[in-house]
Amino acid sequence: MTNDTISTCVIYSNGTKIPDSFQLSRASIRTEVNHIGKATLRLYSGESEVNPFVMSDADTFKQGADIRIGIQREEKEEILFEGFVLSTEIQVSKEQGHILTVECRHYAYLATLGRKNAIFENSKDSDIIKRIFANYSDISLKTANTQIKHIALTQYYCTDWDFVLSRADANGLIVITSGKEVVVEEPKITDKPVLEVSHDTDFFDFNATLSLSDQYAEVNTVAWNHTEQKIIQEKAKPAESNKQGDLSPKALSAFNKNKLTYQTNASVEKESLKTWADALALKASLSRYKGHFTISGNAEVKPGKLIAIDGLGKRFDGDVFIGSVEHTLDEHHWTTRVGIGLPRYLITEQPDVTAPMASGFLPGIQGLHIGKVKQLIKDPTQEFRLLIEIPLLNGEKNEIWARFASPYAGKEQGILFVPEVEDEVLIGFLNNDPCYPVVLGSLYSSKNMPPVELTEKNDIKTIVTREKLTIEMNDKDKIITVHTPAGNKIEINDKDKFIQIADQNKNSLLMDSNGITMQSEKDIILKAKGNIQVDAVSKIDIKSSSSDIAMDGTNVKANAKVNLTLKGNMAELSGSLKTTVKGGMVMIN
């Protein structure tokens, strides 16, 4: 039952109770699962005749001041809210006089200010959450321990609060602000209810819905495993939930045969997929009931707890999971409004979690776009950009300078393949900013056909330039060919086991299993500024079938280890100065 004891609202600023002259007109305190706790105070000044702005001028509600709001019941004081002053608003009117409205937030609100980037390596989600909240000295953290250790987890340009919520969602945890604490825990769906209330005696109002719209027969989580090069998936059946009503999540899902599927191209481990699937199933089960009811004020009612209700029939009676609590206090009354259940959606499905396109600097552009190359040179910024026409920019001017991507680019090094003028290209945009296009690659079409026909086996890879300079790779026969339109060619052939260089003049060099064969339609000239040496294990033949063989040098020397034979139909041995013929035995004729 609810407590009818007379209660008084007490407010402290920086540890000191506020002056009695600051008269409270109304206080509203709201705490909610996965949301920042907040309080709104509406006060009027009893000294308005002296200084109507005394409350706003005082340090009591100065921005950043610590605020504690509680309920005094007999000798016991119960804290409903702790936080700080976020903003103040003054209102002056003849009808209402001078009103000060004070907006307060839990200390975790600071974690929502500013997008941040971080990389967490070899860490569990619970360790990451601890590291994040360690940066906020006013917060005391209590978190459940998670099991999965991530090799690396990246927080990209989002608030600390949203990142923590995303990790809690992935692990089936909820986040609650309470006092100075942030509590990260599993939903306590089997705990004893903190309060029992009845339709006959306790409700000021009640409005609730039971729906099967988010109750699925199965939850699937799907990812791509790059190691195994295949899809992997995990599944979860409808989760056990709080015992409310006569229709369990499993019973509700019996009508809906559909599956709830979340998929990612990232290579997520199966263990993470299973945890994710279980978390989604649990959140879906806690979303079957939605609504709210109001009872007399009670400080025991808190988000994440259970409250037992009866008198509403078997479909709604039972243990309600408390998703939110809003206390409203004025000069005469204190009521507590209880929100039922949780929304099924994840924090990452909210539109403001991810930064806006182009970081909000200007309206962004989505997806990839088609472009036509119009100019390759004369970039006004000298950044080696290409002038691209984007047809869908169909205003007075639709040409824009774009950087172009390359597989390898560095200072005076890289792979340089610049598309031709009028080529169709694919355009992306850095940070979805339409001012910063990048040429990602070129496109073939029925009008701009590839240089070779596509085949099922895809054996041929080739590079063909505008003037038909060609490098062709044949995977089937293991052949690499480089050739020009005039017939100059280099062929490296594994199938027939040779390497050949040939030119358009019918000169060739062939290396195969028989050795090296050099052929020419005309002369072969060997020149060297050093020595030329011909060496063979077997014999060396020098032959001219129809002409002379000439040797010319300052000195000509021929050595034979056994025999030296010089033959000819006619032979002449002469010297212009001296001729010497000698040996162990010299025989002439």
C-alpha cells in the first residue's frame, strides 16, 4: 500500500538548506532507465517587494551549484534527486508575480556534452565503462561485470553517455542514475516488488497497453566471418520477463511468426552475437507493456524495480517493471507517476547518437554518385584534383574538383592510373560533405565496354591503355604478356616453359628448356666498355655460312690445353715485323 504520511519537500544547495524566503511552488523530479535524471523547481520570492530577483541573483541556484532534493517524513529524510543546476529562467507577470524556474540534471549529464573519440584495446565492456566514468569525479559508478574481451573497440565521434548506453544495450544491461551514482546492471525481473498497489485504493489514474507488435518468435543476430568467409549467426527465443499478466512474451510471440534480425558486415565473434541476441530478446520482452499510472508519493518506487498491481484483471495484474518515475510536489500534494516497461529500440537507433552528415557544417550528401571526368590539369589549388561533372548537380554549374583515390600513393611514388576525359567515374564524399568529393574508381557499361570479354572462369586480367599498350595475365595458362600495338612483346610463359622477347623487326630472344636463342633479321652487335667473356662447359661454335669471320684487336691470343688446329683451303701466317713459330717439335710440310 502507499504511504499517506504527511511529507515535506526539502531542497539543499551546496549542502545548505535553501532560505525559507525561497518558496517552492512546484517540484518535478524524473528518473528513467537509460536516461539522465532531472529535476525542475518552480519557486516564487517572498521578498519580491524588496528585490524581485533576489533568488536568481543568489549563489543558491547559480549554474553548477550542487542540488539535493529530498522528502522529510516525520524524522526521516529520503533523497529523491542529486545533481547540479543546469539553467535558470525568470518570469515576471502581473498575474503570477516573480517566478524562478530552476532546471537541474544528474551529474551524468556532463557525459552528454561533446562528442569524443577513443580506442579501447583488449578490454571488456565493463572495463570500458569504468574508464569512461573515471573522467567524471562527481559520479560513483556501480557496474555489472561483462565477460567478452574486445581486441579493439572504437568510440567514434559520439558522447560518452551514448557510447556507454550502446555497450549496455549490447550486453543486456540497463543504466540508471540514482543519487550520485550511475548504476549499470541487469534488469531485476525476478526481485521482490518494492510496493503493492491496488486499483480500488491507490490509483489516481492508470493507462497501459499490452501489445505483441515487438514480440517475435525468434531474435537473430548475423555477422560476416572474414576468417571462414561465411555468414555466422546466433539466435534467442523470447526471454523470460517480469511476471505480469497471463500472456508471457512466448505466448504473445506465438501469433507473430516473424523473426527480429539485426545484421552487420563487421566480423563479430559468435559469443558477442549470442550476447547481443539475448539482450535484444530481453529488451523486447520488457516492451510488451507500455503506459503509466499515478499513485501517492513514494520514495521506494525507482526505475529498474518492480511494483505489484492488482484489481485490473488477469491481463494486467502482476509485477510491473518500472521504466520511469516522476515525482511531482507542490505546497499540498506529492504524487508519483510510474512509467511501465521499456522501449524496444536500441540507443544507436536514435537519430542524434551519430553525428549529422558533414558534421552539421552544411546539408550533407548521401551515398555514392556518378560523375564524368572533364579536365585532368589546372587544378586551381594544385592538389592534383580532377574536374568532375556530377549530372545530378543540375544547377547552373555541376562541375566540381575532386581528389582521386589510388591503391598506392606517396611522395614521388605510387600507382598512377588517371581516368581519361569523359570517363564515367564513381564519386564518394568525405564525411558526407558535398564540398569534398573523391573519385573512387571508374565504371564500365554497355557503351564503355571492357577491353576483354568477361567469362565465368575469369582467367584473364589485363591493363590496356588508351593507345592499346597492354599487360595481360592469363591465370589458366600462367602467362604474362606485355605488348604494344606495333607487335613489340614480352611473354613469360609457364605453360610452355619459356620467356621470349620479340620486336616488330623480327628480332627475338628466346629462353626455354633448350637454352637461349637469339635471332635477328639483320646484325647482332655486342658492345661493352669493359670485357666481353664467352664461357662454356662444352664446345663453342662460331660459324658464318656465307661470309668472313674477322677478329681485330691490339693483341690476339689463342690458347689450347691440348691441340690448336687452324685449317683452310688456303692459309697464311705473317707478321709485318717479326714472326715466330716454335714448339717442342716444329713440322712444316
